[in-house]
Amino acid sequence: MAVTLSERAAAHVANYLSKRGKGIGLRLGVRTSGCSGVAYKLEFADVIEPEDVSFESHGVKVLIDAKSLAYLDGTELDYTREGLNEGFKFNNPNVKDACGCGESFTV
């Protein structure tokens, strides 16, 4: 089981944590939402919680709660720029279907 960051995503997270002046890494997870079932959640982590599973990718710590790991196993988080838009993109091989608005997905 593993979740990874692309080099671009890891550089973006490391840069943000440096500017922020605190934090140990990135916390990923899923929450019930939208018309397809679950949606991604992403936040910067300051502490490791007891339920967290920890990975390291390109020097950045990635924390995921055990329940979310079943949905995210094998996912690569990338950071993309397309025209004027930029942001994180989840490349999740487990997704079977996604809603039309792109907010939620089904595994």
C-alpha cells in the first residue's frame, strides 16, 4: 500500500510548508460528499494522529487515515498548471466512476 507525490507536488508542498513556518507534511483523505459517494480532502499536517499511516515521497511526509487508505491506495498526487488554473490533481487508479461536476467519485 502506498500513496505518492509527483516531484512537482512534493516541491510545491515543501515550498508551502517552508513559507508557512510549521508543519510536518500533507494529510490526505476522503469524506462522504457529492453525488458519487466520496470526495478528496487535503490539508497541511502539523501532527501525526494515532490513526495515520505515514509515507514519504520525494522528501515530503504524506499522512492518511487508515479508513481513507482503502480509497487512495496507489494514488499519485500531482501539481498541475493548465492555462491560468493550477492545483493538485489526484491520479487514482481505484476510481470506477466520477460525478459530472468532478467533486466526487466511486471506488
